[in-house]
Amino acid sequence: MAAGAIGFEVLTQRAGQHARRGRVTTPHGNFDTPAFMPVATAAAMKGLTPSQVRATGSQCILNNAFHLLLRPGHERVAQLGGVHKFMRWQGPILTDSGGFQAFSMAQINRINEDGVTFQSFVDGKTIHLGPESSMAVQQALGADIAMAFDDCPPAGDAVAPHIRRARTLEAKDRTLRWLTRCLGAHTRSDQALFGIVQGGTELDLRTASVEATCAFDLAGYAIGGVAVGEGTAAIESVVRHTAPLLPIDRPRYLMGVGYPRDIVMAVESGVDMFDCVLPTRNGRNGMAFTRAGAIRLRNAVHTDDQQPIESDCDCEACAGGFSRAYLRHLFMAGEMLGPTLVSLHNIRLFQRLLLDIRRAIDEDTWLHFRRAWPCTQQVLDGSLNLYGVSDD
């Protein structure tokens, strides 16, 4: 793997500001940054076709290596032409390493220096996943960007500080050792490999992780281990500290984030790439994002509401004339069209947010942007916070 498997160009960055607009070039096309990548966990965006996702303005998506390993199996995907052909998505794709899901979702038998051994939730088989096997899975899938296998511990607020720090230090050091093994196992020249910075909420450990990880010439670098259960203030502290330390000539990826407020904060800190399940998971549960904030379409207040989710939105749900009353009816009646339409709206809302962010960077119009997007200034309601569960 060479860092040149993808290209990255910074197109606009104002003096004295970390925020930048750029473009990533991959074997399957380009995407503009800052970019939001919808999550297609098992090579599918639940309830949506690839053409519908493309119509939202999404340029790059994320697949979950853990789920594709379990079913249908990475070898089968490779035999069927790779994940792009398999799911009929011809744009850029990023795959995560599968490590976080193996740690957080499966019944784990053993975690050690060699990786994680777990019981599959599909058929109960015992499976081992480590740096080498994670690279084998992601190379077989054929995504444009693969993530290094990392040790991502939970936030651990319930444990004593010294225990949490010891586990965080262990994860940081192990992630670096695993990165060395990933580099040795990753041989696909048309696939980029990103390293992952760990360190929890300990800023000195984040600094040390950045220095050690960026000593390797990688195609990009990610901030991992956030949005795993810690609060909004802790996420902001970590991102504002860590992002500016990463190389300026490589894309910076904040994994698993997030809410519009967190995305804007991270862009201001210099982050280029985001992914999160919030638009689609919330959409399937009747929660719609708007410029002013989230609304719950199941609430009785929308029973006779004839307005669309958002009057100026050009998505299929809003521009198509579907009222909040009709959408509420779909959810109350258990009709699958409801989750489809609201998921489409939510993804489009996030892509419109990123379009306006890129425009604000180009034109230096942040004040106007803030006024147009009140949701980016809201303190998150804890009842809406779904961070800590990355699978969709």
C-alpha cells in the first residue's frame, strides 16, 4: 500500500483558521471535503437504493467489515466482483476495520495482543479477528479506503480514573503495534490505509498517539475512540486538541460523529471526513432532522400537520409534497415508506449541511451559516444522544 492510492488536495483554507475545504481522489471517483459518509453497514443503506442515496448528494459511503465478514463473507464478496459491484455503488467506499464491533457487539471470548476472538451473532461460530485478518477482509471487499485495526475501549466513566487511564494507555500502545502489523499485511496498491489515533479523553495520550501514528507515511489519519459513551464536552475537548496536530496534507477523519453541532465544531478544528448512523437510524424511528433541530413525527402534534418536514428542502420527501401528517400516518400504520422517506430526508439534510459548510469556508461567511443552521448551536438533549452504538 502506498499513500498515493488516493489523492488529497486542500482547495480553501483561511489564514488563522483550521477549517479547510478539499477534495479526495480515489479509484472510484472523487468526493468533496468536509464530507459526510452515510453508513451502509451490510453493503446496504436500510430501505434505500443506491440511486436514492446518490440523489441526496452523498459521494462516499461506509461499509462495515465486521458484518460483511460474518455474512455473506468477504471471500464471497470478492468472488462476486468486490463490494462496489456487489452493492451497485460505483462511488468511493470506506470500510472500517471491524474491531470496534467485535469488541462492542459480539460475545467476546478473549482480547489479547493477537486480536479479538468472539462468537458470531449469526451462527454462533468462534471467529478470530486481528490486524492481519482485518486487512485480508478489507482487501477482499475492495473498498477505496481501509482502516487499520485498532483497540477502542469504551469511555469507562463508571470505573476509577486510574483504571480508565491504564486501559486507555494499553489501547493506545496496542493500536500502534497493530498498525505496524497492518502495514505488513496490507498489500493492495489501489486501496488506501488510514491509521487511527487513540487516547480516550486523556489529551497527553492523544498527543503521544498522534506523534507515533503520524510517523508512518499513511494516506490519511483518523481520530478514533470518541462518541463511544463520553459526553459532548469531552468529545469537543478531544477533537479540538487532536485534529490540528494531524498532518495538514492528508485527510483527517473523525470516526462515528455525528450531530450537526459536533460536525461544525470538528470542521472548525480541521476535520475533513465524518460518518454516523444517526440520519438513517433516526429516520427509521420517525425522527427527522431540520435546520432548527430534530422533530419526532410520531408525536400527536403532527396528526393534521400539512407542512413538509422542512419547507426549503429539496429531498424526495419534502419536495415531493409528503406532509408531516402523512409521514406520521405511515409510522403509526407500520408502513415501510415512512422510514424510507424520512431516512432520505435526513441524509439530504446532512449533505445540505456539508454543502453550506463548504460554502462558508470558501466565502468566509460563518456568521451567516450559523444563523441559517440554528441546530449547530444547540446543546444536545441527552435523550437524543445515540453515540456509543456505531452499528446501523
